[in-house]
Amino acid sequence: MKLFIVRDQAKKMLGGISFQLSARVELSSEEADLVKKYKMDKEVLLEKEVKIPLTGRSIALNITIGSLMQGQSFKCNDIAEILGYEENVKESCKTFKNYIEVMKHFGGEEVVEY
């Protein structure tokens, strides 16, 4: 699995800058076959409530296996928020990689030594 992250910025109509983070995973054919076999595209990797500064509102951030495979974008007004989204995406990819490892080993035995 490869994670591709693109950071971008644009000028706002009334001045200032807005930021965008786009993330997409590229799977090997084996990984893509496992996702298809186990119908994991709707599996939620991260579900989080994100508060929007100065508005008192919040939005639900959902990252699913399918959304990462298709590509997912996040827009915001400050760099700290972009870094938070990037960390969430990377955390989700770690979870996704664990799912892939588990799916690979169904029907086998794992020995864990402590």
C-alpha cells in the first residue's frame, strides 16, 4: 500500500489563504483483491468529530477504506488543521494496513511469543 498526499493552497476571494489536503492510497493487486473479497470498502477506519474554530459548529470526519482508495480531500483555513488531517489520514492507513495483514492470514495460524 502506498499513501499519496498532496498539500495545496488557494487565495480566498476576500483575501487570505485556504488550504487543502488530498490523500489517496494505491493498493497492490493482492491488497485490492482482499478488500474486494471481504467487502471492506465501507469499513470505517477513523470516525472523529472536528470542531470548526470560531463557529461553534463541528463536522464528522469519517475515513473509510473506500474513501482512501478513491481519494479524499480536506479543506480548511489554517496549517495546524491541515497537519491534524494529515495525521488522521496516516493513522487510518496504519489501521488499514493492520486489516490487510489480518485478511492475508485467515485460515492460517499465527504464533505470538511473549
